[in-house]
Amino acid sequence: MKGYRTMAAALIAAAVLAAAGAALAGDTAGLTPGEIADLEKSLVVDATTRALINAVTNNDTRDLAYNRELHNRHDDVFNVTLDAKGITNQEQTGRCWLFAGFNVMRPAVMEKFNLDEFEFSQSHLFFWDKLEKANMFLEAIVQTSDRPIDDRELQAILDSPVPDGGWWNYVVTLIEKYGAVPKSVAPETKNSSNTNRLNGILDRMMRVDAVDLRRMAADGAGEAALAARRLEMMRDVYRILVFHMGRPPKEFVWRYEDKNKRIVEKRYTPLSFYEEAVGVDLNDYVALFDHPAHPYDALYRIAFCRNMVGMDDMEFVNLGVERLREFALKAVLNDELVWFAADVGKDHDPDAGILSPGVYDYASLFGVDLDMTKADRVLFRDTTPNHAMVFIGVDHDDGVPSKWLVENSWGTDRGDKGRWAMYDEWFTDNVFAVIVHKRHLPREVLSLLDTEPVVLPAWDPMRRAFDR
């Protein structure tokens, strides 16, 4: 039987290859022997080329392309530096959006309670984020149950059922519903700081459940039956999350020592702690984007860009990068930390903590033109905001920034002890979103919040930014 299956598989593979070959035979764009010969002749292997072949085949190309002149010009001096103590570490997870959100709020807690150091529990809100995302996924499956399986929106939902990633609006909705707690109350577990195994289990569970819900809907199950089945599925999700991260606290006693060696002890709920410790209305902050694939000076909404059923999808005002720079600078000069999102994979030296165009000069190394406009990079899937961080300073000359001081959440072993110097040209090329308070925005920008948003599809590049 085993031999029969092997032979059958071989015959099927041969048939597929034959069909593919037949299709290629009629493809006028296929490489001909003459064209291949032309390609071979185009590369003259002289001494310089041979040296490059030897260098590239035996080394990391990033090391070979590293721009030493740029490195030597770099300095880590900033004439405006905000008081943001401590570097956090998201470990092997996609929780940057949550870490950056808490890092913006942390200085207020330290000042209020007279502390040398403080950190929120990311694990606490991450538990609820996973639970809410699972519920939202199952609800989305029910809502789209009448669509064909290859429906583009449904495929975007199925692509990553319960991802780590999120946006600023995810932070807001979670805190409003579940509050916040100190890290000492709900510390990290092995699986909250390394989510690979957990995500694999949850995603498989969700897809199994999706098959079940779609089958029930196809068989004529009503809303009540589907809702009951969804609740059964959510019980499994809750149990799995507790196994991996522990049970979230409903009430706790926070005991701490302040700078004056005074020991304080008080009982809180997660909501009462947030209200006392921070007490800021997060809805007063506005998401400003540079999404160059769409017209500026307009309000947009991205379908399914949320982490809870019943909440609004993320909305943003699309202004262009110059306006983002203007309002981010205004906030930093007003002693406010700024949450932002960027493509951290571009022109990034993780050892020295430098974000600057040309830090790796691949064009000179390989003799190729790698320039694209920001809009084309978005449209052709070359870039997307994949990491959230915080502006904690700036080096500027009469309001014209040359570089920005960035607090990251990758621990102290990377960058300049956990901080990065972002040159302003890198801001232009790779920053896509900033979150600023309404008080920094002029009337013409605020008025856009009252307009009807243009709805972008679930497969828009901005929705999936932090899901990996």
C-alpha cells in the first residue's frame, strides 16, 4: 500500500509538472537560451567582480554595505530630552503597540507616586486582548458565513486569527474595559513573553472553530444556536489563556516603597488603579497618519481594525508626513511623550541604535537603484508600519529637527542601551503614524474628525501592520 501511494504521488507530481511545462511553453516571456546567454555575458568576472563574489558569498551583506562615514558622523546629543526612565522588553512577542502605549503613560505614574521606577503589567492586558480578539474572530466568521471561502475580506480575517499585533485604539479599548495593574501584580510568564507556541495553538483552534461555525450556518443554524456554540468555544479559549498566562486579577493590593523610603499599601481594582494612577481620557488622543497611497486631508476607517466586538474600527486623519512631524514636535516640546508607528526594518543599525537613510549602502555595493517613492513602497508591499515606539526627545534648531530620540521596547542589549537616534530623513521615509493630544491640533484638522470616514478594506497594508 505504501509503495502504491508513493507511485501515485509521483504520477500526480509528474502530471502537474507536465501541465506547468505546457503552460510555460506558450508563455512568450519565458527566458530563451539566447537570453540566458546574454545574461551570462553581461557579467564580466574581472578582479573587482571576483573580489565582490568572494566577499558576498562569505559575509553578511549588511556588514559589507554598512556606511562607515555615516556612522562616524553620528552623535547621540539631543537638546530636548524628556524624563522617561527605564527600558522595557517585549521579548519574543508582537506587543510593541501595548508596550509603547504603557511607556507613554508610565512617567505620570512615577511622578504621582514619587517612584524611581515603575512598569505596568503588559501581560494583564495582553490576556484580555487575546480573549477579545478570539471572540471578534468567531463573530466575524459568523457574520461572513454566507460568503464563499475565497472572499477577500474573509481571507484577510483567516490569515491571522488571534495575532499579537495592534494599534493605539486597541490600547484605549482594553484600558477602558479592563483597566491596568502594576507589573508586580501580574508578571510575565514564559508564554506571555514568547508567544510562538500559544499563537500556534490559538490560531489552529480558531480555524477549527471557523469550520464548525460555517458548517452550522450552512446547515441552517439560527443566531441563538451559533451564539451558544461560540460561547462554548470561548470557554476553551479562556482556559487555554489561563493555562499560559494565569488568571487575571479582579482585585489586588499594591505595596510599594517610594523615593523617600515610605512604604505604601492600598487595595485596587484594575480600573480604579488606572483611574488613580493615570486618570487621562485616552479618547482625547488622535491618530494621525501618512498613508501616501490615499488622498490627504481626509478621515479614514479600516475595516476589522479593532480587537473587540462592538467597538469602532480604527480611524485616522491622513495628513502627510510633514504635518505628522509638526504635531509630534509640538507635543515633545510640550514635554509629552509621543506614540508612533514606523517600518523599523528599513535602514536600521541595531548595534549603534541608528535609524538613518543610507546606513547600509547596498546601491554602491551592488550597483543597483533601490529608490522608490513612499507611496509606491506601500502600494507594492515593500513597506508597512511594523513597530510602535515612543519619541522621548529631539535635537532641533529653532524648530527644525535633525534627529529624534526614541525609546524602544527591546531591552537594553540592543540600540544605545535601549534607545535609538532617528534622523529626520528617516522620519520622512519610514514613519507612518503618530498619536497626539487634541490640544496640539488646529481647527481644520479637528474638523475632519466630524466628517464621514472613507472605509478602507481589511486587506489595506495599514491594518496588518503589527500582526506578525
